[in-house]
Amino acid sequence: MAELYRAYWKPDPGSGLIARDRRGGHYERYVPDLVTDRPLIMPPDLAARAASAERDIRRLGTGPGSGGLQSIARFLLRSEAIASSMIEGIAPSPQQVALAELAQDEDIRGFSDQARLVANNISVLRRASSSLVDTDAVTVDDVVMLHAALLPDERHHGLRHVQNWIGGSNWHPLEADFVPPSPEDVGPLMTDLVDYLNGSLHGPLIQAGIVHAQFETIHPFTDGNGRVGRALIHTVLARRGLAPEAVLPISLVLSTLSARYVDGLSAYRYVGSSVEPGALAGVNDWLSTFIEAAVVASEHAQRLAQDIDELEFEWAGRLAGHREAQGLRGGPRAGSATARILPVLAEAPIMTARTVQRILGVSFPAARAALEELADAGVLSRKSVERGTTGYVARDVLDLIDCFRETCLGIKDVAARCHRAGWRRMHLSGAAVPDGIGAG
């Protein structure tokens, strides 16, 4: 039975804090039910929406244009990592993040610590999407290692040994919005959570929603719970085969929810028996919010794949016009470095000649010549990324990341922003954004 436990916060008189911050008193901390044996009774309409959303997500990897979606998997991952960081107030530009990603393999400067953090999150999420997906059973230690990888600079790794809380004072939980379970309850609750994660008691989307809400309720780390909780969404979806090729931008959509997201999690945290009508309604209220976020995310991902296809067509046109003006045939030779660079620009929007050497296995002169040709054709822009090193930037891709984010967020003037940025194709008219999600 989920309960609120009354506890006493003992102040530290020698802390040196002002009286208001060093005071003690009673507060209530929440201990949820275990998820492995908790009943879930969904109304037929909500169950139907979940099943329909799962079919739509599966079509992303199996339907027409699925090859294009696989090719933009890193684009989606980058957009999701940027959105996940924005929720925590970290908002580097797409160009800064792309430079930080490039610096993981090359000697590149000119980006912020925030961009480095987001680039690290991209790498960690990519590794997690393979290691945690392929393992027979995810363990609590796996989640702890995921936390350490996502927050390499965090002082306190491992499950927490102190009481934490959300909102209110930094010094005591007396005025907190929510107080998670005590440190002694964290271990058993996390063991129960990974047991549920490793099973298939519910459908993939429902399972991902419950894992996220239960994890955020346990709040097992002193910091970084939101980042890990969002990563676990993708772990569940990939392990269940629902979205194995690409990370859906669910965090990007959830970041639009604000009050609705918080209200959904609050409803999930019922008190009393799990079979009481209020408890069942609370869990379903959260799942309704989560399912709608997944629906919007899959719709935007599908349109993005189409947008990338059309952008590549536009690049080919620019290149053909440039080559014909030079007295050459319009299309580059099949298999040439120039031809092979175009399809990977969405994945690597900033390149150097060394980058092309590494990913295509061509010589340095061939790589440099291909990049120069694309820059002369207006497909790429030149940018100094280090002394003596020229970077080649696909600004259309960086603009598209911003436009993709703003479209998901439902920003009303996104069409004008994207037009000013030079990106003319945004399928705003076809966006199905439910009330409260992405509404400007």
C-alpha cells in the first residue's frame, strides 16, 4: 500500500545558517507500491490509444521511408539530448553541440562546457541503447553506471544515502513539493523496478511510462534523476523492439508539458490501496499524458525523415547547378567522396577533412577536395574550428534541429523563424498536437 510517512527533520544548530533555514520540524515522505505486483486496469479508450501509438511507432522502422528514419537516428538522438538538457536549464546551440561531438574524436575547440555535457549525453545514450538493450537483464548496478556516465562530474555516484526532496528550501524538506522515499527504501524499490523493466507484464509504451514515473518517484540519486529517468524510457522501448533504430524525441515533447507533466506524476503518486478508484485513475491520468507525448513524438519523427529526404534532394540540386557551371556533368561520380558525404550530413553536420577520412575511409586530399566542392556549391559553409583546421558546416541541418525543436514545442512563429533561417519546408499544417502538449 502506498503511504505518506511522517518524519522529523533534525536541524544542525552548528550549520551557520539563518534561523529559517536551520529549523527542524515534521514532513511527509512518500513510499510507492511495488510495480511488479501492482494491478493496472486501463479504460478501453486509453488501451486503444496506447495500441494505436505503438503501431505508429513500429511503422517508423518498418513502413515506407523507414530507411530514411534509420539514417537520421543520430539526428533524433542529438535533438532528444538537447531537449533533455533544456529541461534542466542547459541550452547550448546545435552548432556548439556538434562541435563538442566532433571534439570527441578530433582536436577541436570553440564550444562551451554545457555543449560538452550534452555531447557526452549523446554518446552515453548511444552506448546505453546497445549495452542495456542487448543485456539479458538490466540490474540496479547498470542503472547506477548509467547515472555515472550521464553525470561524470557529479560528486555523489551510486544510490543515495541521504534524504532528498523536490522544491522548497535547499536546506530542509519542510516546505518541499515532494519528498521521495527514505534512503533505506531506495534499494528494494530499485530492485523491484528493474525486475519490472526486465519483464513484459504490460505493453512497451505502458511499461516505459510506468518505469519513468516510478523511477522519478523513487528519485534514487542525489542529482541527475531526470536525465536517467528519460534515458530509461528509450531503454524500455528499444529492449521491447518498439523503437530499436532511433530514439524518439519524447523528452522534447515532455518538455512542453510543464504543469501537465507534473500533475500527471502527482496523480501517479496515489496514497492507499492500488485497487481503489482514485489510485487507478491517477495512474491512468499519467499514462494518458505519456501516451500523447509518444504520439506527438512519432508524428514529428516521421515528418522529419521526409524533411531530411527533401533537404538531400535540394543539396543535390545545388551541387548539380555548381558542377554544370564548371562545365562538369551535374551529378558526381557514384562512389566518390562528394557523393558519399551528402547522405551523412544529417548525422554529422560539422566535418573536417579528418572526419571524412575517418568515416568514409578515403585519402585526406580526396576528403578535402570533396568538402571544398560542396562548400563552393553552397551545401556547406566554411568555419575555422582550430588553428589551421577548417570545419565544413551543414547549416541547413543545424537550422533544422532548431526548427524541429520549435515545431515539437509548438512555438507559434516557428514558420517565420525557419524561413529566416533559410529552411523553407516545415510541415506545420499536418501537426497533430493535442491540447496542452506543444500548445504555444
